[in-house]
Amino acid sequence: MSFFAVEKNVENLVGLSAAVIRKYSPDELRSHLVDKNKRKFTFTTKFPVIGRGNVLRDSIRTSEEINRDIDRILAHSK
């Protein structure tokens, strides 16, 4: 199966174009799927939570939040 076919299957299941899916944050995508399917939707992790704890903290983080944290960390390391 080609990548194009996989992408089209995802678009059909989600109800959004691939371009829109790429722009959505995980939380926006979850919200869309909850509205579309009228069912609760959660993200889960399949690796054991050991060591430094849950990398997601208490919720899904947007790429803007992650970039802001990285910028803050790098600013203090100079």
C-alpha cells in the first residue's frame, strides 16, 4: 500500500484533509474526534512510566508550549 493510499484512508477516517490534520495540535485533533464520533477520545502511551516520570505531565502539550519551554531552558544555559 502506498503512502498516498494510507494518507487517504486517514483522511476518510478522521474527516479532515491531511494538511489540516498536520496543522492541528493533538488537543485540537482530539476535540474534533470527540465531536465527530460523540465518544470520549484519549491518547495513551505504550511505554512503561519509569525513571523521570510522565513526559506528558498532566495533559497533552502543544508544540508552542514545548518550543517556549525549550527557548526558556536555552536562554538560561548561555
